[in-house]
Amino acid sequence: MTTTVEQTAQLSATGVTVRFGGLLALSDVSITVPPATVVGLVGPNGAGKSTLFSVLSGLRRPDAGSVAMNGRDVTNASPQERARRGLARTFQHPELFQGLTVREHLVLAHRIRHAPRRILTDLVTFGGFRPPPAAENEAVDGLMEALQLGELAHRPAAGLPLGQARLVEIGRALARDPSVLLLDEASSGLDARETADLASVLRSISEERGISLLVVEHDVDFVLGLSSRVVVLDFGTCIADGTPAEIRADPAVRAAYLGEEPGGAGEEASPRQEETA
């Protein structure tokens, strides 16, 4: 029987299995991302997080299982089709256009979503970006302010520190007004203050704009502090799915991260941070 959460999920995967030759990268993995909710995805190195992200975003087809957006099957849909349906994502390594300013990145992303014909006109006439309409200005300015990028608006993306480049990539993804955003190592390269600010911004964006976020991170404390629910993978299988408090106390999670025997004694500790995704 299908639950209400599954019926209204912005994004879901059911029974996903992926093999690389003789290696089972994912085994019968299911995950649900409800509307306007932040879901975290964590796990030790080699757990299968990046593979699952590739399946969800359409970069890889699963050997078994299915992916759905808003209740519609998109298992065989291309990344472009999923983007048109409201899926956006960031990558571990920001991919920015070195010849554009920070603001122009957000303007371009906004126009791709809302005025694609204008992009073609600008390129054909070699006129660059024409003065934007008021609605575009308002949307871009709002994102610039939310991500604290105002002082960098007219700075070329080339040469930006990694942390700032990540914020630009997040802004570019949000400028396309997605219903669900996949964030891959969003806090990497940020210091403690920037990480806290980013968590606050992402939480507000999810609540105020109704955007669902799926966050995969090496910074487990960041995920536990940001997410409403957290899914933990280990060796390609889901070993836990619950609230941050439940995940912190789960013996299987402690064993996966700390090498403890499930049910072992000792004070409760946060899972260790993994080194890479």
C-alpha cells in the first residue's frame, strides 16, 4: 500500500540496484524526499552515495528499481528532462563559466528557466546580456542577498575561492526555481562561520520557497544539524533512516563510522566525518 508521503514525494527511489561488473554498488536502496523537506544522505567512503546521486539525477540508469518525481516515473528520463520537471543539482567540484561574473551566472540560469529565447537572441546579436526585466532583477537580487554574494556581484568567477565558488553554483541551481535540489558536498571549502551561514540559508530556502533538498556531505554534523531526516548507506545498502537524533543513537551507524560493535557500551558520540564523498 502506498503511503501519503510516497504519493506526495518530490523525489523518490525504490529498490535501486547498481552493479559495476562484479561489484554491487547499490543493493535494493530506497529513499524518499518529501516536499519542502531537507533529507541528508551520509555514509563512509565507498558507501554508494555518489552512485545513488547519479541515479537520481539521471546520469546513470539503475540495473533494478525505479526513480519518481512527484509520483511520475522518471527512471529512463534524461538529466535534461528531469531538470524540466524541477530537479537541479550541484557537483563536488564547481563548474562555473570563467568568463562570466558572479551575477551573470545567476542571470543566465534564471533566463534558461524563464526566458530561453532571450539567451539565443543575446548570443546571436553579440550584444551580451541586455538590461534585465524587473522580475529577473528581483529574483537574482534575492538570491544574491540570501547567499551573501552581493559584494561579489561584478567579480569574475575565475579565481574565486572554493567556498565562494560553491555558493555561486548553489545560487545558479536555485535561480532555475527547482522543486528539488541535490546538493553534493555543499559545505566543502567553507569555514565554520560560512558553514553555519549556509545551513541557515538552505533551511530558510526550503521552508520559504517549498524546495526539497537532498544533501550528501562528508560533514556529518552539518547534515545532522540541517536535515529533518537522514539516510545512512554502508557498502551499498541502507542501514538507517530516521531523525538526526535516531541516527546519532543508532548502533549500526556507530559501527559503520566508528568501528564499534553494535550495542557496545560507552558515551554517545557523533559519527566521524568521512574524508571524501
